[in-house]
Amino acid sequence: MKFFRPASLPEALNIKSEFPDCVPIAGGTDLMVMINFDRRRPPALLDLSGVPELRTIVERPDGVLRIGAGVSCKRLHGDYADALPSLAMAAGTVGSPQIRNRATVGGNIATSSPAGDTLPPLIAAGAVVELASVGGSRRLPLEEFLIGPKRNALRPDELIEAVHVRRQAGPQLFSKVGTRNAMVISISSLALDLRPAQRAIRCAIGSAAPKVLLVEGMEALGAALPWPTDGGPPGALDDALVEAFSGLVSRACSPIDDMRGSARYRRRSLEALARRNLTWAWRALERRSTCV
Ligand SMILES: Cc1cc2nc3c(=O)[nH]c(=O)nc-3n(C[C@H](O)[C@H](O)[C@H](O)COP(=O)(O)OP(=O)(O)OC[C@H]3O[C@@H](n4cnc5c(N)ncnc54)[C@H](O)[C@@H]3O)c2cc1C
């Protein structure tokens, strides 16, 4: 097996252009499992761990963070709880400390699993993926980049260079249902992103459909929520609005039965996560208004 270890992004892109069959490896926590179980036998590996450009995080003046594909889950969990709370929470649930040390956000995105934990918070926050090749770069909303279970829109000569995501504009939450608290693939997951200034609510769900989904049709609910006005507190959250949100999530999902959980359990757990997360996020909004 050929093994390339570029020291810069241009070098990595040149190799990918010349050998489109070579398979990138970042932390190796997904790919090495496939290789060890003989489910993949790549003709060549492109080790991205020596590419410094992929490990940077830069925040633009408008509050959008550009997170390099090679940034680890450990770093997102440890350093970005204020800027990106939902993503930080999700990154903190990936595997164990050892796995989070190696696992990268780019690897999680490229694996494109319906259970990938960083995907719901990124999609709920409106993340855009930056894809690079020797020909230039292009950007796609993450929900369009994902096209099916472990399938995405990456071309053979491209690498994921970064993901762009805006600093939180209001309370964000991520919750995951599994059989235990650590080292567990989700049975279902849900990320919520409240944007009081826009009177908008965004939600993405994982392990709920062939790919991680942005829940559509939230505009009317966003308009109906009693958002804070003129710096005052928000109104009380009506049970009917919580049920309406839970209903939207339930209708959006199309879960399957598998060894981790039944379709029925997945749907019920997502409905419960929706109720719980909206209630908790609203409490956080109330606390914010009493703190200013
Ligand atoms: C014990 C264990 C527990 C785990 N628990 C979880 C969990 O709780 N939640 C979860 O979501 N995942 C979990 N995972 C899966 C894995 O850790 C994550 O998906 C991780 O983010 C993968 O990142 P990586 O850098 O290790 O990817 P790698 O294994 O290096 O690569 C994964 C895929 O991405 C491609 N790739 C990597 N970087 C790029 C790039 N820049 N451009 C294009 N393609 C790229 C590779 O070619 C490969 O196809 C677990 C894995 C293990 C072994």
C-alpha cells in the first residue's frame, strides 16, 4: 500500500489530483476500523495529520468561525463551549477521551454517518462545508453535502478543507440517546439552535433517517414563539408550542429498526428530545434575560 504524508495543503491537493484513488486518513478512528476488519483495502493512504492548514480555527469579524477539517473533537469540546455550545457538547460525546484526541471534525463529516455526532449541531447552526481541489474550492451547505447513509458530494480529487459555522446567536443544545453515557453510537440525537433576533428556531436530527436531517417547516413555529422583545424576558412557553415542535420532529424522521433500536423507539425518543430541548433552551433564554 502506498503511503503519502504531505506537509502542506497544496501538496496534499496535488497528490489527491494525481492519485484520486488514494484515501485520506486524519485521526484514523473510522478508517482504521474499516481496514482492520478488511471492509476497505485502499490502494494508497493520504495522511493529513501533517497538514497544519487543516488544524486552524479562525473567527471572522462577522462571528463566523472557519474550523479546519483536522481540528479534533477534544479541541472543539474543550475550547468552544462558549462560541459553539451545541457542537462542543456533541464533540464531547464522541467515543472516549482517546478517540476524541484523534477524531477530527473533517473525518466525522466525510464519514457522513446518519449517527455522526457533530453533524446535527453543525446543520442546525447552518454550517457550510469548504471543499478544495487543485482547481479551486467550492462551498456547500452541510445538509446538501450529505446525500445518503455514508454518502456525500465529495469529488475524487477533493478534500474537505474546513467547515464554516456562525457563533451562537442564542441558546443551543445537543442531546443524544444511547445505551450508556460514554463510548456509544447514538440511537437518536437532536440539536437545537434558537435565534431570538431572527425569531427563528432550527433543529437537526441524527440516527433518524438515511442522513442527518434539517427539520423543515419551522417558520410558523418560529413566528409563534413568545420571543423576548426590547431586551425584556421571553413570554411563557406554551405546551401547545412544545407539542407542535415535537410533532414537526416526529413527521420529519423516517427511522429504521436495527440492532441499536427500533424505529418506534427512535421516533418516540426524538419526540421526547424535542420537548425536553425546547423547554431547556427556553429556560436558558429566560436566564439570559435576567442576567443582563
Ligand atoms: C471506539 C470508537 C467510538 C466512536 N464513537 C463515536 C461517537 O460516539 N460518535 C461519532 O460520531 N463517531 C464515533 N466514532 C467514529 C469516529 O471517531 C468519528 O467519526 C471521527 O470523527 C472520525 O474522524 P477521524 O479523523 O478519525 O477520521 P478518519 O478515520 O481518519 O477518516 C474517516 C473518513 O473521512 C475521510 N476523511 C478524513 N479527513 C478528510 C478530509 N479532510 N477530506 C476528505 N476526507 C476526509 C477518510 O478518508 C475516511 O473515509 C467512534 C469510533 C471509534 C473507533
